[in-house]
Amino acid sequence: MGFASLETMGYGLVSFVNANGDVNVLDQVLLVRGLLSPVGHAAWTGLVTGVLWRERQRKKPGLFGLATFTAFVVAVILHTLWDLSNSLAGQTMVTLVLALLGNLAVAAASLTLLIRRLREARLYSV
């Protein structure tokens, strides 16, 4: 989450400079990214680590198989879309809602993977 904070501050600085020192623009960027960016980063990290954990539980040789690679690519694509939605046309309510819904879907999938892994771990520990 530390990286998400630094990234948000970078976007804030760029927007502040581009707006010729308009503090209101800086406030808007920091508020929106401060609220939504950690959710996205947590969801993307959860997705990749959930898949890594699943692959480890399956005891396949190596952790970086097709499933792990696919999860990483999905996380990279979602992060890219998030960054593009903020930088191309500015922030609109539609892009914010779409980004939030997409990140919530990834977070739900990650949580589902986690719950499955926990249930499997309980079965094996008994």
C-alpha cells in the first residue's frame, strides 16, 4: 500500500503543476485517488496472491504457471485501465464508478479464492 500512496502523490504533483498551482485540482486528485486507489491496489494484490497460494496448495512444480501469469496480467491490465481513466479525459463520475465496480469485482473474486483456501486448509489440518 506504500507504493499506492507514492503513486497518488505523484499524480497529485503532476496535476498541481499542470493546473498552474491550483490547489483545488490537487485536492480533487488526492481525494479521489486517496479513496479509490488503495482499494484497487489491494484487490489486484489479493488476486495475484490468491492465485499464488492456490498454486502452492496444489503442489505444482514452480509457482509461476499459466494461472499465476494470467492473474498478474489481469492485475496489470486493471491497473493500466485505472491509470488511463484518470489521465486521458479527466475524472468523470462514469469512469470512477466503472473503476470502482471493476475493482470490487476483483476484490470479490480474491476474497472468494481466500475463503476457499481457508476451507481447504481446515480440511487438511484435521
